[in-house]
Amino acid sequence: MANPESKYRISDNTLYTATDKVGIKAILLKLPEAISLNDNNMNIGFCPVNLWIGIDASINWAGSLYFNIPDSMRPSPLNFIFKDLTKENRKLDFKNVRFNAFDFDAY
């Protein structure tokens, strides 16, 4: 959150920032109810459309207008690669993964 060119809005335990597309804001981080952030009321412009990139089975998208962006419309591939560097031969279970735009330097 040290990017001097970005403004970050905190609202309802969710961190947002504007994207380079007019009317679209990115959801960077959606925190569980057990953690509480104070809303900062930062104005990031009129952005009625939310963009979320990540893996998080705990997020309930019910009641929202939700769709997957087709691969052909995505600007670049975002491949999540896991390689176990131990001798335990661990496998990644996506049900137990929380990964979002806050975990990498997208915004």
C-alpha cells in the first residue's frame, strides 16, 4: 500500500483501489469478520464494477452479479504455481488457500 500513485479505500472490511479502466475498481483484500478495519472513506472515483482476482473459498458471492472473465479477455495469464521444496511431496488444496491481489504487486 506504499504505491504513491494509488489511492486505497477501506469499506466493510474490504480494501479497494481504482484500476486503469474507467468505472472498475479492484478488490485487493476481503478480510474475514474476525478481523476489523475502520472505513477510511477515501474517494477513488466512480467505480460501480468490482474486479476480484484470487482464490478464496470462504468468500460468498451469492447475491452478487458475478461472472468469470474469459481467458481471451484477460490481459495476461495469472498462473498460480506451487512447488513443494521439501521432501514431503505436499500437494496444494485450493479449499485451504486464500490468495488475492493484495498478495502480489498488481496495484
